[in-house]
Amino acid sequence: MKCKSICLLLLSCLFMLPGAENQAQILVRALEHPRFWSQIHAAEYLIELQLAPAAVQSFLQRQQALEQVPIQRIGIWRVRALQARQYQDQAGYDKLIAQLKAAAFAPETPGDRIHAVETLFKLQYKCSAIEQKLLRKFISRSDSPAALQIYAAALLGLVDDQAFFKLNELLEQHQNHKVYSSVLLYVLSQYRELPPELLAQLQKLRYKFPKAEHRTTAAVILLAHRQLVWAKADVKLHENHRESLLAAYKFIGDRKVYRKLLQQMQNSEDIEAKMFAEYFILKNLKE
């Protein structure tokens, strides 16, 4: 505990943080970024960190009209749901979950079904038996988009271990697709536990992913599940890659390595990298 306190003190000194509220201004300013999903990610970070609630509320008020716009409404509902959960507003949270479910399981095919299923997964929603049946239909239909199959299997996996067989199959099928392999690696990183068969598949495929960053992400998942040790992981760290930063922080003993990656992200022109760097600092200072 003493070593961790010293480490956090060094982080604070290194980045000259005058206070969490002040440091959060990068995230607060991102609430007005031209890219909509960066606004959403900034709001999510602030809610998790329990910082700048007035700024988040102002953002939601400004974006109220988007609750009638497909796709964007899902992002706004996600932020509202996180906010309701933070304030223990069960009635408000349940209402938002109902809206998300209506979009996810609508009889017709709404344009934001994939986003709704993804958000339910991110909120770790446990589906009912009827909803699980619908998810299986999304997964099995030949005309289902790959992203819908992936997120439907991921959501189903929160309540049914059999869904991991489908995720395993999808991992094999989409290993060479830059987008779908990225989505699959993201959903796998969200589980506390993964079955041995899926971890073995990830071990087999981790050198085959088309992007170097994906190969690193696969290794980080295996490290987190104790299927690799750092000395034998053969991990290459990449600038502006959050999993590289997390790997350096969790598995490398040399603080210079992750501080370098952190500084690169702070100085990046990529708003997502810059935001994650600030989130990372604030999260570790709060713990």
C-alpha cells in the first residue's frame, strides 16, 4: 500500500496536477468536441470519475434534441443511464434500459439496433429468457451484420456461457478483418472470466491479427487471464494505444516506460488518446 501511495504521488508531481477538478478540464472541454462519440466518451469518463457533474448535466441538456435522432440517441441514453446509476436513481435507470431494449429488440429493423445491443452490453445488462431467444435469432440469421452478431453474442455471454462458443467461432471467422477483430477483442476484454477454449483460440490467433495493435491487445487479454507472463509475452507497445499503456502500467516494473507512453498520449492530436491519458491519471490518483 505504501509503495502504491508513493507511485501515485510521483504521478501527481510528474504531471503537476493542481487538483482533479482542474485536470478534468480536458475532459470537460471534450464535451463540446465536434466528434459526437468523443463527447459521449468524455461524459462517460467524467461520470465514472465522479467529476464535473454540472458540466455533464449541461452537456445532456444541450443535446436533448438528439434523443429523437437514431444512433445519437443511443449515446445520450447511455450517458443518462450511467448518470442515473451513479445517483442510484433506479426508476430513471430502468426507464432508460427500457428505451434501449425497445431499440435493440424492436420487431422492425431500426438503424441503431447494433448500437443499442452494444450499449446494453456496456451497461452489463442481464437479458430475460425472451430477450436471450431474440439474441440467438440475431446471431443465427445469415443476413445479420457481423457487428450485430458479435455484440449479440457478447450480451448473451453475460447470462449464457454457450455464447462463448459463438464468440470463438466469430473470432476464427473475422481474425483478418481490421474492424471486426477489433470489436471482438474489445468485448473479450470486458469479461472477468473467459473459458479455456476461447483463451486457447486467442493464444493461437494472437500473431495472426492484421494490425500490430490488435496483436498487443490479444496479449494483454491473455496476460490479464494469466495465460501469459510478461517475460514471454513478446508484446510491442504502441504510441496512442490504450492497451499498450495499460500493459506497461500493469506488467512492466519500469515506470519510465508507461510514463513515456502516457506523455505521448497527452501530447497527441488524437482527442481519444488525449482523453484516455487524462482519465488514466485521474483514475489512478483517485484509487
